[in-house]
Amino acid sequence: GAGVSQSPSNKVTEKGKDVELRCDPISGHTALYWYRQSLGQGLEFLIYFQGNSAPDKSGLPSDRFSAERTGGSVSTLTIQRTQQEDSAVYLCASSRTAHNEQFFGPGTRLTVL
Amino acid sequence: KQEVTQIPAALSVPEGENLVLNCSFTDSAIYNLQWFRQDPGKGLTSLLLIQSSQREQTSGRLNASLDKSSGRSTLYIAASQPGDSATYLCAAIYSSNTGKLIFGQGTTLQVKP
């Protein structure tokens, strides 16, 4: 079946603008995760969804970052008032349940000018 | 602090060699550990997941072990091939309440023909 998909694959924005990143998990996967990968910080966890709830938001770096998941499926990560330090690759993953194997999407490369 | 460490950061071997990649973690109360490979500019591909109750998992030429008492996991690659060249990441879940993966910095492997 289809894997995890993300859109857009690349996003270039100006400092101060808002951006939305989308993730479509594998069908039937109840758990969904967002991570961020940057040169200086490696791979960092942002948020975990179980169904439409987010029991772990501990990795969101500031209140400019938010995420939602609807219908137990698609998730959107929103970054408001983007800053240059937000430039990174944003990766989404899903798994059948929280402690099963996680499968990653190809990522969205965000560049903030 | 719950951390995952991978040493060395880079490794170069001739084709055909058997090799071991190392991963260490700080807390023996690990829930599970997952190995990934990442090709340049791509997302993460899951290789193996080891549950905390398991000692090893095998897939083709890959064998991953888990030793909770010593805080170590190894990924053994048999008969390495140039196509195995990639960055290998290990990641651990420490809590039963979240599927958050904590990643090591990765080992970049080059297999020379």
C-alpha cells in the first residue's frame, strides 16, 4: 500500500509569514508523529498524535508551532511568523499504534529567507 | 537525561566486509529501539525494530541486537555492498506513554567498490 506522504516537498517563505505542512499517514495507522531535522540539531521530536489527540507536545519549540489531526488521518503542522531558525526538513511518521515500527515520509524542506 | 549516542560518526570499509555499527543509550528502561537508514536528501527507511523483551532481530543481511543491561545496540551488516552506503540512525522509545523516538546523530557508512 501507499506509504506516508507529505506536501509540499519544498517550501520557501519569507521571514514572518505563516506556513502549513501536510502529512498523510499510512491508512489504518492510529499514531502520527512530527519530527524536525536540521544540520545543527539532528533529528528532533516535535509532537505525537494518537487518533486526533496529542498526548505529547513536548517537542514543539515555541507557541508559534501548532499541529492538528482530523479524522484520525491527515495532520497539518502550522508555523506562524516563521523565523530563519525554523529552516529545516520536517518529517512525518506513522505507526499502527504508539510502540510499533514507525514509517517516515519523504519530508518537507522548509527554507525561511 | 535520555540520550542516544552513535560512534563513530563516519566509517569507510571495502566491499564485502562484515561490519558493526554501534548505538548506546542512557536508560536501561528502554521500551524499544529502531534502526533506520537515510540516503542523502531522502527520508528515513526503517530497517529493524527491537522490542525491549527481545535480544535481536534479523532481516536479510542485517542483524540488530539489544543489550539493555549494558545500554547498547549493534547493527551487523554482512557482506557489505556499495548500495549499503548511507547514514544509519538508531532511535529509542523510553516511555510507554508516548511513541517519541530519541535519535542518535547517526553513522555515515561508505562502502567502497
